Amino acid sequence: MAVGKNLEKLFSLENKVIVLTGAAGGIGSVLAKGLAGAGGDMVLCDVAMDPLHQVEKEIVDNGDRAKSFELDIMNIESIKTFVDTVIAEYGKIDVLINCAGINKREGFLDVEESTYDKLMGINLKGVFFLSQEVAKHMIKVKRGNIINMSSHNAVGMLGGCSVYGATKSALTALTRSMAVEWAQYGIRANAIAPGHIITPLTTVTWEHPERSQYLKERIAMERPGTPEEVLGLTVMLASDSSSYMSGMMYHIDGGCLAGGKPWPYDTKY
Ligand SMILES: NC(=O)c1ccc[n+]([C@@H]2O[C@H](COP(=O)([O-])OP(=O)(O)OC[C@H]3O[C@@H](n4cnc5c(N)ncnc54)[C@H](O)[C@@H]3O)[C@@H](O)[C@H]2O)c1
């Protein structure tokens, strides 16, 4: 395909049914609107129904397609019912984006079992069993695409994120297993690792004088990313333009892993 005039076609999500968890959240809501704008038929899932309906309304008011579904991915039994409902209504799921996730920042020694179980339950177990249930349908049609929202913490650890980081490292490993086991069924899987993205939940960190300074020094671009800056890669991975990409994790981090802000060095410029 000559790219020039076909750029839109290359990244088009027309006729793709896209299940997006965490669609009411800071990153999820922006992805929901952006993917719908690229033609995706959005199946929006979350536990926060008021903001989710608001996202759905904005998409529909814009002339795009979306519908809200209540899904608590910690409730494994409800996952099968949800997937069956989507298949009955839409006939297929082309793309699953596992974006729902939570964090609770506390020291390793302070983590209680209930916190551990909740983070593991949402960030890992829920993703595992939702992906398993969706993959059963993708396998039948020998076509599918899964995108997992991992994190910078999968590789570069901040203090106070032991359980969160473990879930995101494991999610990256799950992504590789999905890619390896399901390639034979035409399914590919990738992970996105956002760095420090500013959302309503992380605004408090970015307004904190010491923490924001600490973070800026570790990001070459010296600023947080925005949810909009996660959208482009997500559209690409969801579209057929990335048809030979599978099993990898892609970072969007403003040069954080690369080394952050350089130390003082002599330069003549
Ligand atoms: N914001 C960042 O800087 C950042 C960085 C790296 C990775 N991430 C990851 O990106 C994803 C989205 O993060 P965000 O910043 O938009 O967070 P967010 O809290 O704004 O959104 C998360 C969404 O998940 C939903 N959710 C929580 N528990 C759920 C459950 N049991 N079932 C279904 N939905 C549930 C919440 O209601 C919320 O709408 C998460 O997986 C997060 O770990 C975020």
C-alpha cells in the first residue's frame, strides 16, 4: 500500500470491536475517545459507571460508536457472563485492551495481605482470566489482538510500589505467553509501558514540590506525559499496521529509562 494518501486506512479501526477495560479512567477515557475516533466500535468497561456513561455520551455525541458495560474484573465469575454478552451482541471481539489497573503506594514492610490481594486481583488475575475468556472466542475465528497496559514500574522501580511493580512485571510476562501460545491462532499480544503520565490521580504527585522535582530529574524531557501521548501507539497496535508486532513491551516515557536528565557536563554550545 502506498502510504501517502492511505495513511488513515493504514491505522483505521473501522469494523473492529474493541473491548477496553478501565475506560472511565484518566488514560482509558482518552483511549476510548481516540480509538472511537479512528473507527473502533468501543465496548467500554469499568466499575465507575457515572464517569463511564459520560465517556460513552461524549463518543456517541461525536457521531462515533460506544456502549458502556459494568465489569469488575476482580469478579472472575462475572467475566464469562460479560464476554458471552458481548459476543451475543457484537458477534466478535477484535481487540482487547486491558487498561484497568490500580496502585497503592506504601513501603514493602507496610503492605497488608488485603492490599496485596486487591492489586494482584485487578492488575494480574483479572487480566489473566478476562484475556483467557476473550481468547477462546478469538481462537474460534483465528484472529485477535490483545494490548496490556503495563508500566514503567515493570522495569524501573519507584519506592513504595512493590506489589504494583510485581503485577506489571508479571503482566509483561503474561503478554509474552499470550504472544507465544496464541500466535498459532492468529492472535498477537503486546504491552504498553507508560512512564509518568499526568491524570487526575497523579496530579497530586505532580503538584508535590519534592516528588515532582524528583520525577523531572529522572525524565529526559523533564515533564510528565499526557494520556493523549499514549493514544498514538495504542491506535497503531490496535490496527493492522502492526500486524507483525507481537510479544513486546513498548515504553512511552519521555526518555526516563534512557537515563533521565543528564548530569552537568562541559559543553561549548
Ligand atoms: N497514570 C500513569 O502514570 C500510569 C503509568 C503507567 C501505567 N499506568 C497504567 O495505566 C492504566 C490506567 O491508569 P490511569 O492512570 O488511567 O488510572 P485511573 O485510576 O485513572 O484508571 C483506572 C480505571 O480502572 C478502573 N478499575 C479499577 N478497578 C477496577 C475493576 N476491579 N474492574 C474494572 N475496572 C476497574 C477504575 O475505575 C478506573 O476508571 C493502569 O493499568 C495503570 O496501572 C498508568
